[in-house]
Amino acid sequence: MNFNLENLVRENIKRLTPYSSARKEFSGAARVFLDANENSFGSPLKRNYHRYPDSLQTEVKEIIAEMENVKQSEIFVGNGSDEAIDLLFRIFCRPRKDNVLICPPTYGMYQVAAEINDVGIKRANLTADFQLDFQRINQAIDENTKLLFICSPNNPTGNVHAKSEILNLAKSFGGILVVDEAYIHFSSEKSLVGEINDFPNLVVLQTFSKAWGLAGLRVGLALANEEIIALFNRVKPPYNVSQTAQEALIEALKNKSEVEKTIVEIVFEREELIEKLKGFSCVLKIYPSDANFVLVKTTNAEEIYKFLLDEQIVVRNRTNVELCAGCLRITIGTPDENESLLKALEKYQKLYEKSFIY
Ligand SMILES: *Cc1c(COP(=O)(O)O)cnc(C)c1O
């Protein structure tokens, strides 16, 4: 389509003179740093936390660039991928003028970020079996639709959308196509990161919060061509990823094989749990999953949710979400945790069957 990045960017962002931090103006080797009003005497922690972190996370990006086979200039590192989502709104969407398109049921942050930024939200619901509805999508798009969010594998449904379908959307859409791959590591489908050079309007989001097991660090990525990443860097807070997060991430990135092992374990546990859940009469349907959770349609989501809480097991009740009536979203736990869940469900079912007889 007639994609033109220049026309999509908000005027105030084009005009902006980005904040210039002390460490950005001077990044060479020096003996004495008296430029950033840090505490030169240090901190109680006796580590290098008294210095501001690298605002462009160069060392982190070096490793990720090699791992993902992209250039450093094609990577944005954020305070969680939620930061990348918010920045997309601030770069592209004029409050009260522009809109974004989401495909519910999907990740809740897209709508929250839209509301915070006072940007309109259009919805093209997935089909009953959670596939993209291209007719609805194309009908919903108008000349002010700046962002289209596709979550794949999708949260909370767990299914992955075919790469070819997403790329067809990228071709036909004149705005920015955001593909949220938070769960891609658990999927049989390949990432779209390799396509960012062929699709100038494609932004791929990934996170270290799920497969990498680093939700507490708050690190996420946006991968896109370098023109789009340059916009992220203009708008982001200068020191958006802390020194602790950068150091810990560098250490974690050296242990990728460990992460790959846990992914295999989680996928194995997922299929085990699905098989065992099939034996419960309170389970009506288990949706196929390419993620580290399963969406389960039950006879009474509210009641089972509360029962599990009494058993000190917390799952996600999605019964009030579009197309998810009766559904619970269950994260795959360790073998012990999954066993606890199954035991609790057995207990629920025994009680339920008794009350049914009376
Ligand atoms: C969990 C999740 C994220 C992760 O957000 P972070 O801010 O990186 O922790 C992003 N997108 C989806 C769809 C998620 O489920």
C-alpha cells in the first residue's frame, strides 16, 4: 500500500528536539566524570549504581543483534514491552483524532494505552475459533487508523496466527502493523523479526517477561527498521532501562541454552495438562495453545475460579471477555503446581457432583 512513515508521525514529534543527556553528549573514555550531578562518593551498594546507565543499552543490543540477526539500530529496549506500546501511541497517534485497531479478545494493554493517550479504539473481533477476521479488519480501518495490533500467539486465546496472514495485513495496511510476539518462544510458528527489512511498517514486540523468566526485570523489545527505531529513541525517557536490568539481562543472555531447556519443559507440561484436563466434566473445551498458558472453557468459570482461590490457587478468570464466556486462562506451572491444580479441580468436581445428585 501507500505507506509513508513521514506522514504517519505526529508533527510535534517531528519538531521535537530530543532531551540531550550528559552521557549522550559525551560517551568517550574519560578519567573524571563531573558532568551529570551524580554522587561521586558512590552509594551504599558499593557497585556502579551511582552512575547513570547507558541510555542506548549498547552492550545489551550487541548481544541481541547477534541473537536475532538484526542491526543494533533496529532494536529498541524498553522498560517492558508495555513501554514500547505506549511509545507507539505517543509517536503516531494524535489524541482525539487518530484511532487504533485491535482484534479482541486480546491483550488488555492496547486498550489501556489508547485510553491513557486519549486515542480512539476500533475493534475487529476474532472469529468464533479465534482467527483473524479480515473482512472486519478491512472494514474498520479508516484514514486515521495509525496502529493495528496483532498479538500472536494471542493472549488470552493461546493460538498463533499464520505468518503469511500477518504479512498480508502488513502489505495492505497503510499504518503501523504491530505484532506482539510475547509468547513466540513457545510457538511452532516462526517469529516475524526476519521480515522487518521487507516490511517498512512492521513493528515486532518481544519481551523477556515470559519465556526468559525475567518479568521482574522489566525488559521488552521493539524490533523494526531503523527509521522507526530512531523515533522510539527520540521519544523514550533517556534512562529507561536501569543499570541493574541491563547488567542482569547481559548475564541472562549468556545462558540462552538454559532458557531453551525450560521452554521445552513448559511445552511438555502444557500438553500433559491439556490431556489431563480433558478428563474433567467441568471442562467443556480446551483451546489449542502455542503459548505458556491454556484457555479452558468450563461449566462455571466464576464458581471454579473462587473455589481455586479458596485452595490458594490463582488462575485468570476471562469469563467477561469477548468470546470467552465460561473461560479460565491457566498458566503452565511446574509439575508440582500443575498437580496441585488438578487435585483442586478433582475436589471441586466431587463436591459439584454431590450437589448435583441432591
Ligand atoms: C505479558 C505480555 C506482554 C509483556 O509485557 P512486559 O511489559 O514486557 O512485561 C506483552 N504482550 C502480551 C500480549 C503479554 O501477554
